[in-house]
Amino acid sequence: MQLKFRDESGDHALVVRPESDAWLVTLDDATAAVTVTAAGDGAWLVTGPDGRRRRAWVVARRDERLVFCDGRVHRLRRPDPVHADAASTDGGEGPDLYARMPGRVVRLLVAPGVEVAVGQPLVIMESMKMETELTAACGGVVDRVAVAEGQIVAQGDLLVAISPPSNE
């Protein structure tokens, strides 16, 4: 799951994905494994890699998640995977490719460093027993491929990050 949020220091990207008996949480460029267990009072107990345990409450409100932790409320909002454009991507780079619905990555058609054109097929996904070819919304260079073939993804998960081509 990918979320974006803003606080007093600016915009941030948060990616959460399961990893065996823990969750891998990436905030901007830092990744940590955390464990999460439900508490009896509706809270979640989150244990970080340092062993420190925090209590957090999460409230879903439309496309936002309000997280109360350490005496502060953090407002997280999900990116719009269908209408993502240059204005909503990190660093103002060309639009990245996000999963439009939950499904399985069947085939990757690009690799990092490959130059792509508008409309070029990048990923083939399977959802509800139908395969869909996902294409580049803009030209550029594949910065990174965030998934692997066979991986199950949620709606809004980053599939391929695309940077604008260099004009040298």
C-alpha cells in the first residue's frame, strides 16, 4: 500500500508491504521492518527495529487515514492511481505507473534504465481472471521497477517509476 502525506517538513511517501511475519515500512528512502499487533482497546501496538513499542490508533476517512501516535495526529492520504500526473508525483518527475486495481503482476516488459515512449506497454497485470496491459502515460527513462513477476499488488501500489529523459 502506498500513501502520501504532508507535515511541517513537506511531502512524504510511505509504502507498507508484508514481509514474512513483519511489515516493511519505507518512509521516503528509509526502510524498516516493524511488527504490528492489535491491542484490546482498538489501538495497534507497533514495534520498530529498535524494539521500541508504540501505541497507535488509525481512523479511515474517505481517502485519508488519521493516525494518532506519540501525542500527534498524522494525516495520510492515498495517491490517486488512475489520475496520477506530474503534479502529484515525487519530485515533479513524470508520472509513475501505479496499479489501478488489486491483482498479480504477470509480466514485466521493461527494466531500469530503459527509455520508454508514451503508450509503450510496461507491465501486464491479471485481475479478476483478466489480463491488462499497462502502458506509459509519458515518455522517459525507467528509474526503477518496484515489483516482481508473480507479485500480488494492491490498488495504488507503485509498479514502475519513470523519470523524464535527460536533454543533453
